[in-house]
Amino acid sequence: MARSANAIIHFEFQAHLSIMEDNKLKRFKAALHKYVDERPRVWDSIANIRHDIFDADKQRIDFEIAIRHRSSWQESGRIKLDRSDLRRFVFDLGNELDVHFADPVNQQIVYQAGHLRRGDTDDCYMRDLLKGGNISTLVRQ
């Protein structure tokens, strides 16, 4: 643990695709660099900020962030506390830029017009397929 002079902190950040709009990605990186530069006794430098996965269907981009700490891993307690502060900053920065990713809500369409196999003809089950009253959307959490 003492062999590496500077511990490197790796963590992932999932952002909404909107981070690529305007200058949000540039502002995100600049704010992260400023955060590190303002804390020279804690952080050494940013090793990389890399966007790994683009998922257009889910509208998500996964970022891998690696930052060098001033201490070696022998001071893992301090490093973990500093890492949690950094993750909190990244979370707040994501809120400020409005780029947080939230999984799309799973939806399922349910037909509610009786049992098709039994061929129910009761008035309470006979509904027109073209009307929206017999189709509902269930939201699954």
C-alpha cells in the first residue's frame, strides 16, 4: 500500500444524454478540474474523465472518472472520506447541470376486455378495442 505514492480513485457517473448539449460536458469537466485545483492538499490531479458507454435507447452516457489523491493507500480512511466528498460534489454538479440519469419507467399494456379464450359476451366485458377505456398502462417500479 505504501508503494504507490498517490492513490488513484476510480468511480463511475451515469449521465443523461443531454450532457452532450450546449457546453454542459465542457462545464462539467471544468468544474471538476476546479474542484481538484482548489484542494491541493487533498488531490493531486485528474487522471482521466472518459465516457465509456453511449446508450441511445436509454438516453444514458457512462463516465469513468479517475483522480489521483495526495496520499498513498496506507491512509485509506482519509482517502475514502475525501472520495465521498468528491462523489457528493459530482452529484451536486449533476443536479446543477440537470444531467442526472434516471432509468426509464417500465410500462406494460394490459387488455381489459374480458377473457378472449372463453369468449365472454357479457356487457361488462364487451368494450370496443378502439376506445381507450379498456387499455391501461401499468407502471412497474
